Amino acid sequence: MLKQVGGVEIQPQHKATCHCGIVVLELDLPDGLVDPKRCNCSMCRRKGAVMAYVPLGGLRVINGAEQLRLYQFNSGVAKHYFCSNCGIYTHHQTRSNPDIYGFNVGCLEGVNPHELPDLPVSDGINHEADL
């Protein structure tokens, strides 16, 4: 768990936005960033985002819900959301645990994901649900 990234304190309720600012999320992060990582699956490899996680109730779309678009692939379990105006991935309901959202750390207000220390990479190519 990380409570600070590059001098920016992770707030217990932290705001996140897409690039154009239409989509605004509010995230409950009382423990900071939980389990930040990258993933090597075909989707994550292409988007290159750093993700961290919250329970489903810990993410609220407070503006721009009508601008969010859903993308599903392969098993159709994971739900990937992105802004239809600027194209930025904001969050997804995970395949491995549908009770949590992964969110794009780069969307957090004031946070630069390039300032995170060594990040693990989740093996999405060899997903446990496929074995």
C-alpha cells in the first residue's frame, strides 16, 4: 500500500478524471494505493496503464457516466470503461475478482504513475481462469 506518490499524498477520498475532464470518479482510498501493478494481457499491454484496486463500493462516477463506454473481450467477464470523448481508460471490473474495480492510477488528481517505485506485472497472458 502506498500513501504517497512523488510527494502527492493519496487522499482517503481521491478524485480521478479522464483526460478531457468529463468523466470524474471519486475513489475511497483510506489505505492509499492498494496493490499497484501493470498487467501483460493483450488489453493492458496496449493501454500501458498502472492499476490499483478498490472494492466495487469504493468507486463512484460523480460526473460523466453517460460518456463512459464499455469494452469486453475474450471471456466477457471483465468490464473495461473508457471516456467516449477523449478515449482514456478510467477503470475496469476485474475478471479475477469481479467484486473489485481496477482503476487507472494516471487518472488520479495530481498523481504521476511514472513516480511509482518498482511495479510488479500481473500475468494476464496466463490468467488463472484459463488454466
